[in-house]
Amino acid sequence: MSTTDPLQREQTHLTESRAALRAMRADVEALDIRDVTANWVNAEVLQSEIDARIKALADLAGTPLFFGRLDYLHAPGAEQAEGAEGERFYIGRRHVHDADGDPMVIDWRAPVSQPFYRASKNEPMDIALRRRFGYTGGDLSAYEDEHLTDPAEAAQSSKLLQQEIEKPRVGPMRDIVATIQPEQDEIVRAGIGGTVCVQGAPGTGKTAVGLHRVAYLLYAHRERLARTGTLVVGPNKSFLRYIEQVLPALGELEVKQATVDDLVARVEVRGADSAATALVKGDARMAQVLRRAVRSHVTMPAEGVVVVRGSRRWRVPSYDLEGIVRELLDRDIRYGAAREALPQRIAHAVLVQMERAGEAPDDRVQDAVARNTAVKAAVKEIWPPVDPAKLVLRLLSDAEFLAEHAAGVLSEDEQKLLLWSKPARSVKSAQWSPADSVLIDEAADLVERTPSLGHVVLDEAQDLSPMQYRAVGRRCTTGSATVLGDIAQGTTPWATASWEEALAHLGKSGAQVEELTTGFRVPRAVIAYASRLLPSIAPGLREATSIRESQGDLVIRPVAADELDLAVAEACVRALDHEGSVGLIAADARCAQLGAALDELGLPYLSPGEETSASARLTLVPASLAKGLEYDYVVLDDPAAIVDGEPDERTGLRRLYVCLTRAVSGLTVLHAAELPEPLAA
């Protein structure tokens, strides 16, 4: 092979870049901090930062160090400047430089990398050549060129891009940094100042876009977000395990992940509500009920306060105290903050009297008066402490207390739904439900402000109740959010009807709403079949289209009821003949029976959230946990059973829509009962 062979030159650059990355890591590992730290605390902090840097500089096996190259017509402007003195840039997951500090790989998030995702024949963005690389394992094995400014070269789709999109999926979710499309990149690089809401049909990459947006914001606003923090909120633990490797692969190791239940875990959840009760508890009107209940603890003073200091007695009459209390109530600050302010206000009233009497008290005197026994007793009587859990316990146990604070807000029937049939004796013994935990979190925020993060990503947001939106919104009151979801996939009784409504509950009214309808994951035949449900479940949404060149395998087959279990298990065997992961999705009530059928055929299988591997590629997925997951081949058991497993037909059809759209390469639907009408048409 000639040394002028382009592929060999690129392979050589890859080898040299990997060596440079190892050298960068070695330089950090060799740092001696003994002479630069003043004490052990500084040493611990600095060492933890060094350890994080070493971890971030790991050369991940099987992960390409760079995936593209840009040849500029002219050197980019100095303001774009990560290594911008040349006109050829290799684009990868992280920055790599040589011993002289010259860039060998440019971080995909740098401004100079942006044309890799956005340049086109119509708008070349000063790019003469865009080169994409193909890899086999970790070895560079192919490349593909686009001459964006050459009029003789016609625009055409990228085969390497298609191969990357259609690559079989085994293991957790992977990043899409090599395949981000222009409309996705616009969302990824949107500014940190505003909240972005993404309505994304199945397979449009909305989750990946949200995660890459976090990575981009951490790159562009590192110091700001290091102070304030970032958080990814997902629907369940299985989903979070599935996506947990994406950000580390992009070099971001410090982003926290949680479910909404994790965020509001102030009590142990051991109970469950009926759908009707959960619907009321999740209604935004509950915030008003809780606010009334919290503020009801404030009582107007019946008598004044007498403060004794030395030989002098200072009296604050009851009408002055009432004026102070009413002023604090009118300011509408949090209950706990007002309670802390009350003794200082009483002390200030005493100091005014002292000054009128010719004394010259200072701040120390005011603090001493605020700590006076008489003042503390008055504060306890007027503005007693409130325990959020005990407050919610009383609301759910005491019909009179609930009626007092829900009057004009909730109907009598709604109040009856809230009341426990057997009131708990204590917070510890109560059978708290997930919705109760959200109510306690709301009450806690009425007492003490919930700390705000710099940026929150909320995925599968369509399933949240108004009160859950408020709980997430409290975590980003001074920050921004990326909201991801699909109205058509809303499968809870309280699923949001519109993003405008959801954003209002989140506290982000007026946020930008973007719609993604171009699918990259779901094959054309599969998305077309699933889209038959859209007129019934979300008539206002546009049907998704797929850019996949492969139609995908779609098999719809009726089976006799007594043969269904075996037929489903045998379909899994056939699916495993293909490369990639296989998901068997069924109504929750059917999973145990189907698990037994798989056992009879000697087929090992995983549960959602367990990592697939070359030796374990089949996962048995309850329909309720399918959201957000994806498999190369899906075997779907009896759609009618999935619909019947939900409290109403629309929710059932939405659950079915989710299940149908988990396939990347092929979908087999086996049914004993009649197909739901929209699919049978």
C-alpha cells in the first residue's frame, strides 16, 4: 500500500491521535500537587479534579476517537478558535492535542465543528470537503467524501451515515454524535438562557438530542453549570440504566440522573392510588389546597409581647404584632422564611422604642432581643413550625381539615377520593403513594425554597401530572430546561394534553417548542403501521416519516389462542437468528406466562434495564416499561391484551403505539384476539 494512500494516512492520524491522548493522560497522572496545596482539604479537592480529568481522558475501547474531517476553504476566524490556525480539522468526541499544543482532534461541540452537522450543498459554510469515517470495531476501515463546493458533484445520501444509523443495537443506548442531523443540531446548540421543548415522534432521536444538549451546554458553560449543577430526569430506573453510558462516552461524568419519584423521596412509598384518586392528587389545584393548609397555621396574636432587658421592660402591643404578621403574609414569602423573619421584626419594633427612649442599640442588641424567651414563645404561638409530611397526613385523614382548605377548589366527590378509608396513625406508618410524595414535596417548598439547578433535562415528559411538573420546575426555577416527549405516547390518566399546558405547570410558559418528525430509528414499514393509531390517540400530530432506506421486516400473523405462547417463543428464536438485540413486548399480565414458554424452549432472557450482550440478547419487556427502550427486532404479543391492560381505550392505544415503535430493524406481531380497529383497517 502506498504511503500516499488516503485511508492509510487517516489510519496513521488515528494512531498518532491515540498516542497523543495517552500522553495527555500520562501528563495529568504525573502531576505532583504536594507543593501547591495549602492544606489537606485543598489537596483532596484538587486530587478529585485530577482523578476526574484522568477518567475523562480514557481512550474508550471500540469508540472511534474521531468520526469526521472538515477541510475549510479559508482558515476560520480567530473567534472560532479551538486550534483554528489550520484549515483541516478532525472532529471527535473530545479535544486531543500533540506535545506542542496543536489540535489533532477537535471536540464536536466547538464552534469550528458545527459545519460538520449543518453544511450542505446549498449552504457549504466555507467547507470544501466533509469526510465521514467508517469503523470496524475500533479500526478505521472506510471513508466517504462530500465536496460541498464542487458544482459537478451531485448531492447524495451518505452510505456510512445510513450504516451507522442502522447498526445493530446490543448493550445500552449509545451516543449519536457522528450522526446528528441539522434539525437536531439546532436544538443541541440552542442557548442556555431559554427552555426548549421537543415534541418528537418515535425514533426521531429526542432522547439522544436531549443528552447531547447537556453535553454541549457543559462544554459551552462549564463554570456556570459546575456551580449550579445539571440533572437528567427519566421515567423509571430501567430507562436511566439504558441511557447512563451516553454522557460518559461524550466525556461528561458528573451529570446526575433521577426519576421524579427520586426527586420527591421525602417519605417511604409503600402504597398505591386508584387512577381516579391519583388524578385528583396530581391536579394543579392541589397546590392551592396545600398553600391554604400551610398558611392556616398562622394565628393573629391575642396579646402583646413584653421584653425585659436589665431594669427596663419593653412592650410590643398586640395590634403592632398583628401589623407585622399581616405584612409578612402579604409579602407571600415562604412560610419558613417568614417565620425566621418574625422575631427580627419584633426585635426591630423593640429597638425603635429603645431609640425613642434615648438609647443607641446596635445589631447585636437586635439579635439578642430576637432570641429573647418571650419573643421566641410569641413566634411559636403565632407562626408555629410546619412539618410537610404531617400536614399532608392530616389533609388525607381529617375530613374537616380537608374541607376547610379545599372549599371552592375541589368538589365533595373529589375530597372523598382523597381521604384515606383508614387514617394512618403517624407519618412512618402511613401507606404513602407516589402522588402523596409529590404533595409532600409541594408542601415542603411552601415552607422552605427548593434549591435550583442550572439545567434540567426532563424526558418522557408527556406522562407527568401537573403536580409532578411543578416538582421538576422547582428544581430549575433560576435555570433552564430541555423538555422531551411525545403527546401520542402519553399513557397515564393525567397525561398532558398540550405542551403549552405542561410548560405552564413547569413554570416555563412561552418556551420554544420544536417538533421532530423525521425518524432515524424506526423502519418505514413499522412507523407507517404504527401511525394508523395517530388519528385515535393524537389527532393533532403530524405523522412521522423515516429516512431509513430499509423498509424493515413487518409480519402480522393471527394465531390460535391455545398456540399463542409457543408461537411467540418460536418467533423469538427466529428473531435471534438475526444480529442485534431482541425485545419480546407483552401486556404486563402476560409476561409470567410468556416467561414460562421461553423457559420451556431453553431461551434465556433479561429484564428491562439489564444490559444486553452478545450472549444474552433477548429481553422480556412488560408493556408498561417499554417506553424509551429500543431493540433491533421486536416480537409483540397480542395487541388487544396490551390495550385491555389500561384503564381506558385511548390510553391502551397509546401504550400499544409505544410498543409498536420500539423496533429498529423488524417487528413481528402475533395475535389471538382481533386487532384493535385502527390496525385492522
